[in-house]
Amino acid sequence: MIKSYKLRRNISNAIIYVLLTVLCIIWILPLVWLIMTSFRGEDVVYLNNYIIPHEWTFDNYIKLFTDTTVVNYPRWFLNTFIVACFACVISTISVLMVSYTFSRLRFKSRKKFINIGFILGMFPGFLTMVAIYYVLKAMNLTQNLIALIIVYSAGAGLNFAISKGFFDTIPRALDEAATIDGATKNQIFWRIILPMSKPIVVYTVLTSFTGPWADFILAKIIMGDARDNYTIALGLWQMLQKEYINDYFLMFCAGAVLVAVPITALFLKMQKYYVEGVTGGAVKG
């Protein structure tokens, strides 16, 4: 009986490991191909006979920052970095303050506001992109970076669920003790709760940064043909247009690799706090 159980368990584990290995290969193979292609020295877009480059070079990365007559990658990278940083700061503060309010304060219609936030959060942001465009156009804010910052950070407070769950796990006795000592709600939030909430702060910063960094749809609608104000996503898409792809495909691959570097570095550096923030926020609703 024990031997048969161990045999079934070993067979089950072997099947699971094989399946996970296959899925891992499927997931990582395009990334490996993209990185290898970014170092390819052959000036050919489509290769039917081989995948691994015969010639390796850094020229594709060098051209990405020197050949800016048509593809101004440095400008697009800087635009994206500026938008992502400002949107990240505003969104993080907004999310944490809304989450703390719903977690700690008790006021009339609190549950109704929470339910409304959950309902609105169920709808993707791109459903309102036409309305957003006309509102920004009426305010004369289209085709500039300020419009992107406003769009990415305006509705950030609706993403309060995980942060609120994390704040719910912090004992209320800390708030009560601070209140007895004369601290205000504002002081409690900034001086007591936030220093204890590093995991959820890191989680909120990462999610608030990656959204603007990788977004394409809203940036495309708002920017139109203002090429100097393009973000990286729009710039990379521009390289794949039929009039540019033959000349800029290898540069596109190099640019796509560089786009992933900041996000990858952030996740590798802060993944411990990221996981703690997710799991901590899932304890209570």
C-alpha cells in the first residue's frame, strides 16, 4: 500500500515537473530569442534557416542612442521615465491614503464608497479612453506629458483593496495609544503606520511604476502624432511600421531589451517586499 502510494506520488510529481518545464520553456524562449536578436550582426529582418546569430555585435544598442534622426529612443526613454516617476509618486500617495482611510476611519457611507470603488475597479481603464481624450482636448491638454501623468494617477485611488487589507492587519491598539498621546490621524499615518508598512509601500510603488512604463493604448490615443512626446511603447511600435521595420527591426529588439531592464532590476531588488505586500494584503478584506 505504501509503495503504491509512493509510486503514484512520484508519477504525479514527474508529470507536474515535466508540464512546468514545458511551460517555462514556452515562456522563456521568446525572451531568449529577443535578446539574441538584439545582438545580431546580420542586417536581415527575417531569418528562415537559423535562430542563433552568426555575427554578434553591440551596434544595435549604439545606434539606438546615436541614430536619432527618425527614431529618437533617448527622448522617448526620458519621456517614459518622467511620466512613470511622477505618476508613481502621485498614485502611491493616493492609494495609501485612501486605503488607510477605509481601513481605520469610520464615517457615514463608508461601505457604500468601498463598494462603489470595487465596482468601478472592475472596469478596465481603456473603456473610457474616448471620453478621456475629449475631456483632455477640451482642457487643451492633449499631446503632452502632463496629460499622461493626469490619466495614470487620477484613478489610482480605486486600487485600494490590497493596501487596505494590509493596513487591516496592523493592530488598532497602535492608533489608540498614539491618539491618547495626542497624535492626530495625519501624524499616525505618516509617522507610525507608513514606517511599519514597507512591504505594501514597495508593492504599491512597483505596480504604480510598471503601469505607465508599459502602457500603449492610452498613450497612443492621447499623443496622436506628437512624436517628440512619444513614450517607449509608442516608439517601439513606430519602429515596426512597414516603412521602418526593414531598417530598425534590430534596433527595436535592442530597445525592447532595454525597456525590461529597469522593471526587472526593481523586481529583483524588491521582490521580497513585493511578495510580503501581496500576501499581507490578502489576509483581510
